[in-house]
Amino acid sequence: MHASGEPEEHPGVFGGKTASSRGMAETATVSAMMGHSHALSGVVGWMAVVPLVQGQEFFGVRFDLGPGEVVAGSLVCAGAALIPDLDHKNATITKTYGLATKALSALFNWLFGGHRNGTHSLLFAALMGAITQALALWSELAVQIFVFLLIGIAFNGLGLGMEKNRVASEIINALLTAGITLALFANGVDYSWMGLAVAFGCLLHFAGDIATRMGVPLLWPLSGYRVGQNIGFDTNGPAERNVVTPLLTVGVVLYSVYLFPWREMLPQV
């Protein structure tokens, strides 16, 4: 995800290490994967694991995924793939819900030691998955609200809307998000897998950022070592624009053809 602006240089309440040198700070401004790539990776990632987990049980959750669950999971995973960047004030997700996400961004930045630290760790992915799963067990309404929020984040990350008319874009996004959330609810989509999907989305974000030059501190707060540092591509550079994004887009199309029973879903002529 593109992060314009230097990371905060403070330890955070959990003691995670941050970028302490100017060189690292400058790298942070250019090395994170773009938001649309993260969101696309969430869609493709969920679709890719559907055939692998279908009919299986993991951590007490059985995966019986119909077309509704495939769509819902893809959008939830796309939104979750942007959550780790909530620690940055200029991130796509931070700008999605105005003051609410800006306040959360400031909190995450403080709690997790600045940008690209604690929120990019295995601990963070586990925490997000556990919190979301607890919501799923606690309240059906809470799940629907969270699904709505994540789908809106996903659409924002995928670039839905017009930059020249932000108000119109936000209205269109909200209406489309509400419509899809209600349609999924009416279709009886089972969200028992919600926590695992959110954790998986975070992990996909980490995989994308590992492919960039800054890397990520997966073992934070135990270690500040950044996996993938200085070996990846530049954000929004030729590799991401001409290889990563097109491949992810093609992946969405191919998996859509493969996973959905189109003959049964479409009207018979």
C-alpha cells in the first residue's frame, strides 16, 4: 500500500522497534504495495483457497462454501488485506470512513509502534482474526456491520469511484456496499469462517509487502527483523503496474470462471 509521509519514530506500547534512521524512513515512503494490489490479492487469495478448504474443517470451522460464501469471502478478504495499513494516516483504509478510521489509525500507530511495525506481524493477524471470530460468535448483527465495513474498504481499495467527485464516489460506494451486504444476508451466507478470512487477508497483505523493498517484521515484538527487506520491487513501479496487477486481475477472471456454476446460475434460454 502506498504510504506517503514518513513513519512515526516511537516504540509503541508493546515495545516494537520502528525505523530509526532517515534511510529507513525514506524507504517506507516508496516501498509499500499499492492499495489496489493488496485488495486484488485478497480477492484472488480467497478464491485460490476455496477448492483447497471446501468441505474441510480448520480450528473448529467447517468450510461449506457456496457461491454466496465465495463472493462474501473474496470481498471480506480484500477489505481485510488493507487493515494492516490502518497504522498510516494517508492509507486508503484510513481515509475510507472519515474521522472514525482516522482515529483508529492514530490509535494503531501509537499501539503498534508506527507504520509497518506491529500491524505487519503474525501477532496482529492472529489478533484481528480472533477479534473478528469473537464478533461472529457474539452477534449476527455485529457480523453484518463488520461485513459492510470491510466491503466498503475493499471497494475503496479497488479504486471504485471518481477522484474528482469524492462525495458522489462515497455515495455510490455506500449504496453498492449496502446492496451487496443485504443480498448476501438474504442469500443466507454463513460467516462462521469470518475470523479466518480476516487473518488470511492480513497474511496476504504481509506477503505483498514482503515483495517490496522494506519488508515486514513478522515476528514483532520478539524481533524487529524485516523479512524481504531490500530484495523486492518498488511500489507502483513497472513490476507492480505491468506484472503484479495484471496477473492478479487475470486471476480474478479465471477463478470466477472456474469456481461459479454459471450454467445453473444463469437463466436458461
